Amino acid sequence: MSPRQASLARAALVVLVALAVPACSRSAPEPDPSPSPPPAASGAPAAAPLAWDVPGSWATLDVPRAGPRKALYKVPRAANDKEDVEVQVLSFGLGNKGDVEENFQEWFAQFDGDVGAKARRESFAVRGMRVETVEVAGTYTIALGPKAGARKRASVEMVKDGYRLLGAAVRTSDRGNWFFRMVGPDETVQSARSAFRGLLESVR
């Protein structure tokens, strides 16, 4: 190779190296020696659910892990009653389904006649929470098919005479409204009245 050819070859090599260096730096940048911390998780922790004391004579039944029903209890029957009484605890979160009066009206609609107009109502405070109670009695209907029409009644219903409902809504500031509903034969519901009240007074 002549001296001139060797000089041109060296020059070409220098140009190739100069072009290669910036290309390598773009594809594999050096890691930041002091990376910024990850952003903090957004949102406050979820509020703890409502708690209460269950009367010792009530049997606790299983409920689905998802859905509005948070607890279910069976109340011992009174001597003359042949059917069980259940107590349901419901929570719909912070949405519109937790409206107190709408839920009460749905409960009243399960009885024949305008029982809501003569419902016995009461309210009291427990640990800063307002508790509203309702009580009605009469002929109770259990839907055996889809509800339809203006009154949202099923075309086929099971009718239960001599039933009573004790219901309550517990209004909380950060956990939505919680609903407690006991319905069944009159004598058993009447006998469980004080236990139901004790449960409501224990909410926390």
C-alpha cells in the first residue's frame, strides 16, 4: 500500500469512529445515578366497615363475598311461629342506592296496602351516627318472578299474613348508609325487638 493510500485509509477510519460514537450513546444512555422516587399512591385508605355486636341467640349465616349484603342472621322462632325470621345487613357504598327513604319505601311496598303511611318511626344517635328506624306489620308478599308495572310487583307472589318488619338505617359520615332489616312472623319479630335495638345501639 502506498503512503497516500495508507493516509486515506486512516482518515476514513477516523470518520467512521466519529460517526459511531454518538449513535451508541443514543441507543444505550447511561442510567441516572440518582433516580427520582416513584410517585406516591393516590387516594386515601378505604374506611373500615361498620361493626356491631350480634345477639348471642342469633345464628350467623353465610353471605356472598361481593354485593350489598354484608351479614345475615337467623332469629330463634317464638313458640307459636312456624317460619324463621331473618335479619339482613346491607350496604350500598356511597352511591344513590343507599338513599334511606328509597330503601324504606321498597320495604313498605312488600306489604299489602299503604303501610308506609302508618309506619312507626324513630331516630336516635349512636357514637355520632344518626339511626333511623321504621316498623310496619300486615300481609307480606314474596316475589316469585320478575317485578314489573308501576308498583314493581311480580305477577306471582307468595303471601304471608301476620308478618312484621323492623328496619333501620345507620347514617355514617364516611362509610355510607348501612341498613338493618328484620322481617318475619309477628310473634318472633316482637320477641326479638330488644335484641334488635341492642344491636343498633352497639354500632361503631
